[in-house]
Amino acid sequence: MPVNIVEVAPRDGLQNDPADLPASVKAELVRRCVAAGARRLEVASFVSPKAVPKMADAEEVLDDLRSGDPLAASLIGLVVNERGVSRALRAGVDELNAVVVVTDTFSRANQSTTTAESIAALGDLIGAARSAGLPISVTLSAAFGCPFEGEVPLGRLLDVAGQVAAAGPDEIAVADTIGAAVPVDVKERIGALRSVTGNTALRAHFHDTRNTGVANGFAAYEAGVDTLDASLGGAGGCPFAPGATGNVATEDLVYLFERSGVATSMSLAEVISNSRWLAGELGHPLPAMLSRAGPFPKAAA
């Protein structure tokens, strides 16, 4: 089966970067990613500008994206409360993504709520999405490890995931927010999640903090997950997780899957070109390997 890559650089990639890109450049990033084959993209976060100042221009980015020809892609907006949903709907996103942090300590740091409070709020968020006719996914953050509490027991993850699935989202994304997982963990947890999420589609989101993100992505695919998040150049990192580094790089994942005989919708040459362009706009190198080494054989570039 082919793998679907959700490009998260415009949101998760930029929210913690030291550079301040104007909305026009963020919109150009989205357009470049779509031209390279991305079909779903996280483009903005509709949260308090005080909490995530890099995303304060979410409406401006969407205005730019909606001002030209329609994009052949679904644009996702991240929300954490009803106010964010209202903003995202007015801005014209195609999908919503809510977040439930699996541990209470990280949830308070990330969203100023407990895990139970976030789950309780899901009904209204999902209801608003349904009323607007939009799909909504829920990301289970810190599903493999917490920067404050350490190991996350499997039972805790399954309890939270079962409650989230009962709320009725279209998709659940299991996120290794701090890059603690290894492939064995990924296969175990995804296999166990099936028992509590039923027919709800699963997605996986990995960070490369400990250099295991690409391997974890392939492990998730082998466990039956065909939709993975990735960030151009490996840009990003959670601003609320001490020591968290970038996301798994889009070009590294595309290379891995294409060389393994698994189709993606992405052009590796264009992704690499875009990664180098983004590094130039940010003013610093990005950690992705493929943007430095290039594809193999070299003639494929």
C-alpha cells in the first residue's frame, strides 16, 4: 500500500524556529510543498498568540493561500478550544486537528488543562467541525514519552485513546512528541491501539530527537499505518517540551519509502529543492540528511 505523508513544516516546523518568516513566505512554503506532491498539510495553528507567537499570523497565511488558484491539497488548522475552531473556520481551512496530551504534567504546560479536561472539550470541537462539514483529527501528544513524567505506561495511552475514539474523530494521530520511541515501541503501541480505536483511522507523528524518527516511521507503516506526518528539512520542535528537536524530515521519509518500493505522492527532487530553499529563508541549515547527501543514484536529482 502507498504511504501518505502529511506535511507539517508550515505549522509544526516553523512554530519553534528562531526565524520570523512573513506570512507571504509561509504561504509560498505551502505552495511549494503542494507542487512537490503534498496532498495534506498543517498550515497554521489557531491558538493564543501569547502561547505560540510564531503562529499569530494564521489568518494572514490563509488569506494569502485562498487569494490565488485553488490548491490541490487539504489545508489543516490546529485548534485547542472553541475560539480556535471559530477562527479556523472563518479563515477557511479544510480540516481541523485538535490535541490531547496523554500526560497531565505536559498537558498543563502545553495547553493549561489536564488530559481529562482536554478530552471533555472534544465533544464541542468535534461537534463544531461536523456542523461545518469538515473532518477533524485528534493528535495524542506524548504518546511514547513525556519530558516531565518520563515513561508513559501503555495502559495510560490506551485509556486516553479509548476515550478520544469514543468522542468520534475521523482520525487519531499518535505522536512521539519528544522522540523517545524505538521501532519495537511503535509496533507494540500501534498494535495495542487498534483494540481501543476500532475503525478510526490512525496516523503517526515522529520526532527525530534521538535519531530514530525515520526507523519509527517505517515501523508504523509495517504495523499498518499508512499516513505519517513529516516536516520539510526536519524543521520544528515542540516549544513546550524541553530539549525537543525537529520532526522527522519529509525528504528522508520519501527516500526511505521510495527505495523500499512504497509509493508516495511526493517528488523527492522537488522536496530536496524546497528543503534547501527553506533553509535559506530561515537563515540556518536544517537537519535532514537527504538535502545534504542528495538521492541515490545521484543522476536521480
